[in-house]
Amino acid sequence: RLRFVNLPYNGPYPADPADAWLVSGTTPFNTGLALAQGRWIGSNSDDDALRPNYVESLLALARATGAEVPSGQIFMRLPGGGAEVLGSFPPRHGQWGMQCALLHAGLRFMPLQPSDWLFGVPNDVSLLERMLRIGVRFAALDEPVVDYYPSKLWTDRMSTPT
């Protein structure tokens, strides 16, 4: 009942790496929305590791609350062994990401926007703000459902000569 699709391409992206980061994953996410056939849609990227309870916990939360976007916390793993737990309710920039949530299939009409970088807004934050404006029902689980290895932090560290 789960389907994984790995595209041979991810872009196109803006030439500037900072701008490209703002819209990374837009094409794969939107392709997933178009291909999805189930009631719920989940998303993750190459810097995310979904925890074993991801689907079960978020579906239980959706059933209990009637949420269209159930979400959990993000356990952000930092280089050097540090970590930070992200997650707030209501969801907000810096405390929420697509990787910690499920979307009800009825929200399939809300793709990520490839032009968000022009406004300096990460694509998942733009989607969050649009969903909040139209009254999408959110619910939050008070536990991590995904481990996040922020590629910007890990990549910068790995490219630094030792």
C-alpha cells in the first residue's frame, strides 16, 4: 500500500545554491502528488529518515482529531552529535516541515511552487502558509516522527578541509 518513486531528476533549480535550497524537492514532491492514489500522502528527502512509527502515529492522530495534516516533531541531528527537537502548534516557519507530516489526498490541489525562491521563502513554508490561510485542519503529535540531517549543515562540514 506504500509506493516509492525515485526520479532521475530533481530540478530545474536556480543557479544560486541558497535560492536552489528554497525550492529543493519541488519537482519530486509535485510528481508524487500527481501519482498518489491513496488517501494520505507523505514526503521525505535525502536528508530525512522516517521513524518506524511515522505512518501509524500520524494516521492515528488524523483519525482521532479529524486533521487534514497530522504532523509530529522533527529530531534534527547536528554535526558533532548534537540534536534539537523542532515542532510547534500551530505550525510555523522553522518548527515544521513536510517531512514530519501527512497530507490528506484532498489537498492534492496544493503543489509546491517552483517560484518561491523569488520571494525568499522555503517551498514547504509557502505551502504551510497557504494551507493555514484557507483553514486546513492541522494536528500535532508531541513526539518525533522523523530524523532530519540538515543537508546544508552536513554538506558544509563535509566540504571543509580538515
